[in-house]
Amino acid sequence: MRGLYKKIILFLIPVLLVWGGVEYFYRTTETNYTFKHEQIVGDYKESAVLLFGNSHALYGLNPDYFSPKTFNIANVSQSLYFDELLFNKHVDRLPNLKAVVLTISYFSLSQEDNTSEDLWRKYFYQNQMQLKVPIVSNYDVKKYSLALARRFNKSVEMIHEYIENGTNVTCHENGYGFQDASDIVEDKEQITPIIVNKHEDGLIDFETNTQRLQRIITACKQRNIMVFLVEMPVYKAYYEALNSDKKEKIVTTLAKLQSENEDVIYIKLSQDPRFNSDDLRDADHLTNEGAKKCSQLLNKIIMEKIQWD
């Protein structure tokens, strides 16, 4: 029996060492989550405009092209669920906040909470952005160990990226995501059906996320903050391939939020003729130049709609 215990201990030692090493890496290495949290409570606590959303906003709205101080708190696959949690955490810590931009993708209003997109991210929002995340149970061991939150091969990839680049932060100091010519997809027609299939959840129940938007709008109204609901530009073939009934319901829902609430502006840029294929790096993300154009356009609207001191 003593020999068995010895074998178990010898087996556990390398396992525990690897687990401890990965845990130490996640607890000490800066990521977009830790970086954005540090920025919004530090250098960008005087921001007047706050940009929310998923990768469409992360790579599509550059605060450099906004006149007031602006911060992009969007992240890859960030749902309205986390938009609301981030908004609630920071809204009263930003005394100069005048405008909140909520970007709405095709899947945003139908996206359910705690789906595969949140499988590991929820733990990082909680631990690295210091959020209270209700979908994370106190009995969930991953709440206390980020090393267990992700698949081991993904953790290894992050460690390799850190060794290669010296950082895991992939955004500028204003929160805007890094991208260059290597990100541009040559054949957007070919990739379009793949992205459409990825984004089609088959759901058309918007109630939960509409209520979520309304709560943010109500909180903003109480603080004299304007809300801008923005459908970001996408590739024409991508937009045309999406479910027509769902697209119509998105427009109807956002238009209703605008009509029923003062200081809410709905801006539909998904098929705005001012954007063309060259402004897009794939079916649904803008290039740096496209982001510049989109940011300048949105900035112009914000500057016209808000009375600035």
C-alpha cells in the first residue's frame, strides 16, 4: 500500500507543478482584461465616451478619432451580459461620462447567457476585470483557479505568445485592438457563408437582452448620459445571407428603444453606402482605415447630439 501512495505522489507532483505554473502565469501576466481594467480606473477615468461591444467594436471603433476622451472597453465575444456588468461597475466611477456606445451585432439580442462563448471568459471577467459575475457559482472550482478555466492547450498557446511577443495584451492604450494587413481576408465571398453559419443561433427571442439594454438606458438617463445603439458595418454578401425576419426584428427593437427613450440614438451602419469592401478585413470586421472612417462618423454624430460644456 505504501508503494501505491508513493506512485500516486510521484504522479501528482508534476501535475501540481504544471498547474501551479499555469496559475502563476495567469495571475501575474497582463492580458486585455487586466489591461483594460487598469486603464479605465487609471489613465481613462476621465473618459467622456465609453465604447462597448464584441470584436466588431474592439477592431471597429478607435478612440483616437473621437474628439472627447474616449475608451474602448470591448473584448472578443463580449456579450451584452458583460457589457451591462462592466457598465454597472464603472458608470459611477467616470464623472465626465457623457455618451455610451453599445454596438449591436446580428447575434447580440438573441445571445443567451452562459453559452459556449462564455465557457472560460466569465472566469477572466471575474478575476481580471474584478466583476461580480452571477453565472459563476461559488461552488465552481474554476472561479478560484484560472488554470482550470481554459483547456491546457489554449493555456500553452498563450504562454508561447507571451514568450514570443513579451505580452498577451493585444490592444492599444485606448482599448482599440491591434490589427494590420496580415488580418485582411482576400476572398470575402468565400468566408461569408462560414461566418454566417457561425453567427446563426436560430434564436429570435430578444426579451432578455432588450430588458438589459433598457436597464442601461434607464441608468444613463438618471445620469444625463446619452446612449448610442450602433449596428456596425458588415460585408454586403454577409448581411444579405442573414435571416431576413431576424434582421427586421433587430431594426424594430432598436428603433422602439429609441422612440420610447429620450437621449437614445439608433444608428444603423450595417449597410451604410459610405462603407465598401475595402473598409472590411473580412465579412464582419473593419480594417484600420474602416475603423477610422466609422469612428469619425460616429464622433460627428455624438458631437452634434450632446451639449458639451
